[in-house]
Amino acid sequence: MSSGDTPISTRLSDMAAVREAFPILQQQMHGQPLIFLDSAASSQRPHHVIHALADYMSRYHANVHRGVYWLSEEATYAYEQAREKVAHFIGARRPEEIIFTRNTTEAINLVAYAWGDAHVQAGDRILLTLMEHHSNIVAWQLLAERRGAVLDYVTLDADGRLDLDSLDQLLTERTRIVAFTHQSNVLGTINPVATIAARAHAVGALVVVDGAQSVPHMPVNVAELGADFLAFSGHKMCGPTGVGVLWGRYDILSTMHPFLGGGSMISYVDEQRSTYADVPQRFEAGTPAIGEAIALGAAVDFLNGIGMDAIYHHEQELVQHALQQLATVPNLTLYGPRAAEQRGAALAFTLGNIHPHDIAAVLDQQGIAVRAGHHCTQPLHRLLDVPATVRASMYLYNTADELDRLVAGLAHVQRVLG
Ligand code: PMP
């Protein structure tokens, strides 16, 4: 381990050490200590991950699965090690069930093309929910357009939880795919994946789970989820951008046609036809994001060093604190479940008639980074009947103190703009 590295078994009780592991958090923003509350969009990275990427680039960069020389073998070894780390992290039965993609979006599109085009017929139905991110909507709309299928949407109750009665009504033997998020990026709602997966499987549907907001924040074990596919992004779990993951059940993946064609994914190429490599190479056409995947493996080491249970409990405490404190802010409307245990650490709200972008801009002047907009969930915002919300989202490095500064910042917003 070089001097740039942080020990990877940092305890969350030693928050100073945890925060020191993240160089970006050490800076001031507009003369104030930076309070980063936009981890649902993209998290920050610890030294350990930055070092892993720099080490690969400076010491053993070469293409993978190709060369017989030392550098290429070293890069291949590290890349495949990263696959094993990710597999272990989510309880996959074998590393071949892990496909490195660019991000969650590409992982979902991979399933839509490679499974959907082969199995969805005209008149079939694809069941989504009204809390989906656009990446778990548009990929299915494109599939529906290609195949003549129809999209249905599970509705939400007043607290922003899935209405499971509406799920039961919409699930029919024509439903080929049920795709939904594990945790909402706006409402914070944590969905009962195993329950939904069991009901979907009962009608023979494929279950695709968007884990972009759950895998970084809580222990996730694919054996317990009961889904067929799980998609998530490296950049939301302390890893780099440019790498994401599709986990899929091996028996399904191994029967699927490729998504993208090119080098690395073939077995034999003839002038007219080709045969394809086994899983996972079949789904990793071209040169992958090698260093990024290796650094994602380092992020997994980092998260394991802290412990996903510890991260989940830390965020639960933050959510409880935030719910209490935000309830004291006049004119603040918070969306999503009121009970902390039903939600994760993304808190979307509006403040009277003040435009969310203005709120975010005034908070920024106080060093507080939050996101404003529809957060890639326009159908959800139409249901909430607001064009935009402010979203404060937390991660392992945030503190109750920072949330108090957010609340003080909102009081300032109301003085300036209210
Ligand atoms: N699903 C959810 C729930 C998300 O929050 C996001 C990112 N905001 C995505 C999908 C898409 O992730 P990416 O942009 O990394 O593909």
C-alpha cells in the first residue's frame, strides 16, 4: 500500500478518519466547508480508489484478455479479480454472472435488447412503476416500440410506496418483464424486491431490478432478492464513472444472444456469421473500462472495510435526524415515506413556491451541494404534481452536523427568497 492509500477498515464511529479518506471533502466551497449532499447522483471517491486507478494507469496498463506479456496478464488478472470482488459483494454464485457495462443505464439496455428482443412479442406487457428513473423507463419504451408491446405502471400510495394491489391487478400472463427500482432516487422508498419478484415469477415474468440506489447503501444479496437481473453503477458506490454492473442469473445469461458485436465477444468469425464467446465475455464487446473496473474492485474493498451493515445503519440515523429537522422548516413539503426504516438517504422536498433551482443556488453559496430538478423521474414528478424538487442525498461520509447546516441554509434561503 502506498502513502496515498487509506487503511480500508475505517470505522464510521471515527468520522474524521472516514472523511479524511475523501480528498474532495477537504476543500472549501465559496469560503465554507463543502457539504456534499448529492451522492445519489454520483458519490465521491476515497484515496484508495483514486490510487487503484492511478496505479493501473502508471504501472500496468495494457489491454486485457489479449497479450501474453506480463503487463497484459497483470491487467487481465486485476480486471478479473475485480469481477470476483463484485460477485462476492452481492452474493453472486459465480463471477461469470457479473458483466461490466458502462453504467446502470447500459446494463438495463443490455437486458432490453438481448433478452427482450428474443422474448417479447406484440401485445405482451412490460410492467414498471411510477417511481422509475428514466433509464428504467426509456429502455423498455424502445423495446416496446420494437416489439409492439405495451407498458403498464404500478401506482404509488400517498406516502410514496408502491401500491402492491395495483401490482397484482396489472400482473397478467401477458406480462413478460417486471422492472423496478430497489430504492427510489427521489422518494427514498425501499421496495420489497423479494415479494414483487415472487409475484412476477408466478406469472412467468422476468424480474429486472435497478439497484443503482440500493447496492451502494445497504447489504444486497442477489440470492435473497429473488430477481433475475440487477443493474448498478460504479460511480454511485465510491468507484469511478465509466463502469457499471449487470448481474444476471447464469442460466438466463448463457442462453442470451449478444447485445453489442465486436472484438472479445466472439468464439469464431466467419465472413457471413460468427459464434460467440461464453458469458460474461459474450456481453463485453470491445476494450472494456479496465482501470475503472479495477478501481470499482477497490471501491468494493473500501465499502467492505467499513461494512455495508454499518453504512446502512449510519444512513438510517442520518435519515431519522433529517426527517426530524426538516419537519421544523416552515413551508417544507417532503416527499416519500415518513418512516425512516422504509426509506434510504435521498430526501426530496419543495419549499413553498420558491423554485428548486433558486434554492439549490442559494445553498451552493453556503457550500452546500444539493440537486434540483426532476432527477430523471418526470413521470414521478407529474404524479407528485410538481415540476421539480430539491434533493439532498447522503452517503457514508455525511454527518448530522451537515444536515443541521442544511436546515440553517434553508432558513437563509427563506430569508433571501421567501
Ligand atoms: N436508476 C436510478 C434509480 C438512478 O438513481 C440512476 C442515476 N441517477 C440511474 C438509474 C442511472 O444511473 P447511470 O446514470 O449511472 O446509468
